[in-house]
Amino acid sequence: MPASSSADPCNTQLLYLADIGRRELKPLADELAQWWRELGAILASRRLLASLHPDLTAKLTPSKLRALDLLAAHGSLRVGELADRVAVDDTTATRLVDRLEDLGVAERRREPGDRRATVVGLTPAGEELVAGVAAQRQLFFIDVLRALEPDERAELVRLTEKAAVALRELAAR
């Protein structure tokens, strides 16, 4: 049977509908991208870090804080797992762990049950630091939420969670 010279009408219609949806969403997506870039820049800025943790600014970067948060949440991680979660390569994660060890907030340990594997975990000083940072972060977000109306607060949290889930799923593809 010869190949048809025209495309499948159902597929053509679906592509047309998808294109309409993209065209309608493009201006909103552009605006969202602009605000997310600005928000990301603010949240990752050393100025914000300095305002939240004046005594730690010289020692801690946003990447180090992210690594500490992950170690607090997971107990301990292999360097490769930490690299994936911080979104850096293994070499960079190894240097990051070296710096955290130099600060006395993290340490490498043998993984129980696998003598070849090494994991990274928080020291007691690291646990104390993460708890203090979490308390400061909570106060910061309370101030952010105060700038919104009560119904907007819940909506912001709901939509932020929904966006985080969608981004996690897209990143996993």
C-alpha cells in the first residue's frame, strides 16, 4: 500500500491545538520567566545571605547552604548524590564537601555495610548551623508573607508547591 502524501488529520489537528495553546501561553511564560529570574537572583544573592546571616557571609555561599540543607534533610549522602541534588558535577561536589569539612560543619564517613562507600553528613556544629539558618529563613518568609493578603499567602504557597512538583517532573525527563 503506498504511503499517503498527506498527514494524518487527527495529528495535524492536535499539533494545531498545541500550537494555539503555546501561542496563548507564550506572553505569560515570558513574564513568568522574567519574575523567576529576578526571584532566583534575589534568593541566591550574597546580599540576602548577608542580611540573613551576617556572621556567616564570608564562610557560606548559597551552594554551601543548599548542601547543608540537603544533608540535614537526608541524614547523609554520597558525594555523587549530593552533586545531583545541588546540580553540580562530582568534582565540584567533592571540593564543596572539602570546604564544608574545613568549616567543621560536615564530615565524610564510611557507609555502614559498604566499606568502599563514603557518605557525607553533618557534624554537631553543622546541625546547629542548619537549625539557626532555618530559623532565620522562616523569619524571612514570614516577612514576605506579611506583604500579601491572607488569601494570597495560601495561594502563593499552593502555587509554589505545584510549580516545584512540575519542575521536578520536567527535570526528571
